[in-house]
Amino acid sequence: MDRYLTLDAGCGECFRGDVNVDLYKEASEHRSNTKVELKGIPNFVNCSIEHLPFKDRAFKHVKSYHAIEHVDKPYLALKELIRVCDSHLIIKCPHRFSLNAKAKTHKNQLTRTWFVKALGFFQTYFSGTLYFRTGISRKQTLFWFIPEEITVEVFRGRCTA
């Protein structure tokens, strides 16, 4: 059993895990060309979520909030997140029709259907069984509801629910 329980993949400056992963560069478009301050982030690993330097099923829980829309290959990132997760994975990202989905730093605009198809394929790829559920939060405008955020939960092994 590893001593680390939670991985925060794409932590940014608001870390939530025992191990925190993000890809920081010297300057970033949304940070006005200033170097990001990495002090105070415990167990920080500078890498992309498309290529995580951890063994299979290294973490009991994996969280990735608003990171998958920033990578070049979201399918590969999803595969890596499932690979290092032993029990429970939570992914959050903006829906493709949300008001903030077209930000300059977003390389992908994902939908719930994309996650369902990708996770359906991964059920046969990974040993054991994958269970997943998806949800969409919506924001009310004057006359209708706009999809705002996708939440995906993946469970590995036996489903107790």
C-alpha cells in the first residue's frame, strides 16, 4: 500500500491532494506573463496529465478539476487518469456549450457523450470492471438553461451502490 491516497491532477495553485501534479511553464497566457509561484504546494510533480510518472493503480482517489480541456490529447489524459487510479476518479470540466468553454487556454470542448463513448471503450481495455456515472450542471439564463459543467465519476472494481 502506498502512503499517498489522493492525486490532484492539474492542481493549479489550489491543491487538494496528497500528491499534486500540473504542467507549469515560465509564463502562461492567463497569468499575464508572470512566473507561477510554486511555494507551498506539497509533493508537487511538474508533468502533464497525458503522461503521469506513477505506477498503475498508485492512488486510491484521483481528482482532476478543469484540466482535461487544456491538454492536446484528452483521450490519452483520460486513459492515464484511469490507469493510476485504484478506486475512485472524479473529473470536472466545462461543457462545450457553457459560457466559458471557449477560453483561449482551452484546447478541447468536451461533452457528456464524449466521456460516455471513451469510458465505454476503456471498460474493455482495463482489467477488472469500470463503473461510471456522468452529470451536467446547468446555469439558468433569462429564458433557458445552459449546460455549465460536466462531472464524471469512475469506480474501479466492485460496485457497492
